[in-house]
Amino acid sequence: MEQCEQPDGTKDQLPATVHRDTLHRGLSARQVQMIAIAGTIGTGLFLGTGRSLAEGGPASMLICYTIVGFIVYVTLLLLGEMATQYPVAGSFNAYASRFFSPAYGFALSWNYWFNDAVSMASDLTAAQLVLQFWTTWNPWVISLVFWVFLVSVNCIHVRAYGELEYWLSFLKVATIVIFIIVGILVNVGANISHDYIGFHNWAIQGAPFVGGFAGFAKVFVTASFAYGGTESLGITAGETRNPSRNMPRVVKFVFWRQVDLRWILIFYVLSILLIGLNVPWDYPNLSDKTTTTSPFTIVFQLAGSTAAASFINTVILTSVLSAGNHALFAGTRVLYGLAVVKPRRYAPRMFSRTTPAGVPIFALLATSSISILCFGSSYIGSGQLWGWLQNIVGVSNQIAWLSIGLASWRFRKAWLLQGRPIEELKFRVGWTWPWGPYFVIVAVLALILIQGWTSIFPTFSPVDFVSLYLEIPVMAVMYIAWLIVKGTLAWPFPADISGNPLRSAGETTPLVHTSRSEHSKIGLGAAFDIVDIFSVDLYEDEYVEVSEDEVEDGVRKQRLNGPFGPLWRVFYYLA
């Protein structure tokens, strides 16, 4: 048995083996790819674009989504670099703890867990808005039904989550392709008025920049909400088969297939361009306190087909289900990661308990319980509540991207200072060296500062200001609280009797490593719990392929080199 010390000085007995209370590697590359895509395509695209169009206009929406998309793409590459080298539960939360600061990692982890929990509440609230297309009768019922379904699916096995997400994502991709085709036809004249629309909606009063700079700034937070979730593909690393091969493929697949901008261009930029062309920013009930209408549904209505509009609204409802499924999975794994951190846990041990199928059941129930927020729509209106939840989640996503930039900056610096060859990186994006982390840090900080402009000028809006900046002081308080509980100076990392650091964690254990030399306890860096990059262990938790991975690779090579090799290449490309 090994002991795990807590901040209060108590110690818990942990089993020497990890055959229980662990996650299972049950996600295939096919499922992980779709999980990453599902994190990108959801309520932010289907519903959030309505709010963006109403507040900022078509030009602001197109520009802001393009800017945020590029920032997220670079961020995802940085995350993939670390997740491939160290595929563990907790992902970027763990990397921030290991390479930047355990205190910051503690605050970030709880912040991101809250983000996922609130995201699920946001998605259940969005379901009420989608349902209003057909009826306004007791919209909370659909939220309750979805909640029961999602919790039930996630209780079964990680493969159940992965398979559900795969098929829901496939449906969303097909729907967007259809929408692009219909959107082009509607714009050139195949609409109920049989008029060529072109850029007419960019020239109406108020467009294309609605509200000037203030409207432009507002769109950044809704764009951040829309792109949120891509960073959580790193969370799946702890449950992905053969991560050293599959994770790099997933990272590149999410935005680029080979060297083209297919995913960003088709799923976001082109969709948003068509929305801005076909839907006027002042369309009735596009976005207000009580309701939000999906621009996708409006475009199908303009095509003159009520049945098609109902179908697309049904698909949007399934996308809400997919987004909620994704948020619940990610939040559950983050809370599990908090409970298995070594040498000191960030959450009660009960959240590390898993079922025989590898499901963190108590973490699942705790994450899903926050969804009670969605029932507040009965008092303040679904549209208003969803807007506030969007702000909270959007800023939390930005904090996550900022943290990935910080972790990558320290990780790369440690790698070089300790003299490890760059060639030993299992996945490296050369064109992001060395500017990638610095770009992400500066760009995300700029987003956080700019988007809150309208909550202060021309008049101060307390509610909007709180929803946009609430998480920043909360992060600071949790960071300071951890330092106080831990002590003003960093303690040495526990060692065994021979002076070596504690044994390496298992494959699914978050890598929180605070080892540092005695001299690093002196100065501001140690006082603020900043990791010493000269002594951080870069070998601990590196993924080593096991026999199962080698067998899987062997089967794949045999298929590709066999008589049906071309067909298998097509299969792997599509699947």
C-alpha cells in the first residue's frame, strides 16, 4: 500500500496496484475524432450564431469566428503535442500543474470542471429554446428527459458514450453539408420570394457592423462558446487506445485534413458567411430575453419548406443532446482527475471511485447535479439564462486555452533546457516553434479584455460584467487559497528511502509532478508555487506502446499492404 498525503496532513492508504478505480481505454480513433468534432459543432454554431448576428451583425460575426478559429487551431496543436507525449486523465489541467504551477492547476481544474457542468446546464437550457419552435408548453420537461437519458448513457461504459457521440456527430456533419447547399440556393433565388439576396442583408440599416466596436467585441465571447470543447479531446487521451498514434491524427483531423482548411472553412466560416448573407440581423425573435431562434432553421424556412425547417430543428435538438453528452463526459473525467492527483488530491477520494466498467460514478452524479441551473429559465426566461451561461462558459473556454499556452510554453522550455532532442517528441508541429505558445497567451488575454467592453461602456451592466468576469476572481481566490493551505513556500516532492521521486503514476493518472531542487524553494517562483523547469521529470508518464498497440498496428499495416490496400486506405480515411 502507498500513502497519499492531504493538505491537512492526513494520509490515505492507496492500493499498490491499479486494477480498480481506474478508467478503461475503450475509445477508438474513429470515436475520438468524432468526439473532437462534436466538441466543435454544437449549440454554439446552431444557436449561438443567432445571438452573434443580432448583437454584432454579419461582418463582425464572420471576422470574430475566423479569428477565434485560428487561435483555437494553434492551441489544439500545442495540446496535441503534450497529450501525445503524456496521454493521461486530466489533460491540460494536469499539464498546467506539472509544467507551470500546481496551485494554478488546482484553480484551473476546478474552474474547468465547473465549466463543463455549466455547459451541460447551458445545453439543457438550449433544448428548451429549440423546443419553442413547436410549442411553449412546459419547456423544462425536455431538459429533464435529456438529463435522465444522458446520465443513463454515461453510466454504462465509455464505449457507449463514444458510440453515441460518433453517430450524433455524423448526423451533424451531414446536416451542415445540406445546410450549405440549401443556403447557397436560397441566396441565389430559391426562396419564398424568388429574389436574389446576395449581400443585401449586409447593406440594410445597422449592418454589417451592428453596434460598432461594442457589437464587434460582444461576438468574441459567443465565438469562444462555439469553439469550446475542442480542448477536451486531450481529456480522452487517458481512455484512448494507442494514443501515440491516434492522438496526433485526431488533432490534425479536427481542423485540417492534410493541408487544407476543410473543417474550419466548411463547418464555421462558410456556414457563418451563408447565415450572414441570408438572415437579416434584425430578424424577429432571432435573439431576445425569452427566446433564441436558430439561423439554420430560418434559412430552411426561407427556402419555403416548413417540413424541412422542422427536420433541421430536430437535428439541432440532437446536437444539443450531443453537446450535453460531451460536456457531461468531460466534466466527469476532470473531476475524476482531481480525485486521483498525486501526491495530494484536489478533490475528495470518493470521486475517484469507478464502476467495474470504468465509469467514475460519483464524479458523474456530481457533475450532472449542476444542471439544476437550467430550471431557472422558468423565472428569468430561457433566452436570458442561456445568454448568461454562454458568457460564463465562453470565458472559461478562454481560460482553458490560455492555460494550454502557459503549459506548452513551460513544457517546451523545460524540454530544451534539459537537453532532450526535439526528435524524441512523438508529435511536433514545427511551424509553431517557437512562437506558438506566446501567440496563444497574448491573443487569448486580448480576447478576455476586449469582449467585456460593452458591460462597462457606455453604461455599466453589473449582471453582464459578472457573467463575463466572474471566473477570473474565483480563479485568483482558489489559487491563493491553495497557497495558504499548502504554505507560502513549495514543499519538496515526496521521495522514497533511496531519495528517488515517488513511483510513476499509471497510464490514467493525472501527471501532477512538483519535484524541484532545494534552491528552487527560494524566491518568488517557489512562493507562488511555480514549477522549476530544470528539475521537472520529463520521462515520467511518457506513453510506451504495449503489445495490444503493436498488434493493432500490425493488423493495420497488413491490411494496407494487402491486395485490398487501396480500399482499406479509403476506409481508414472516412472512418
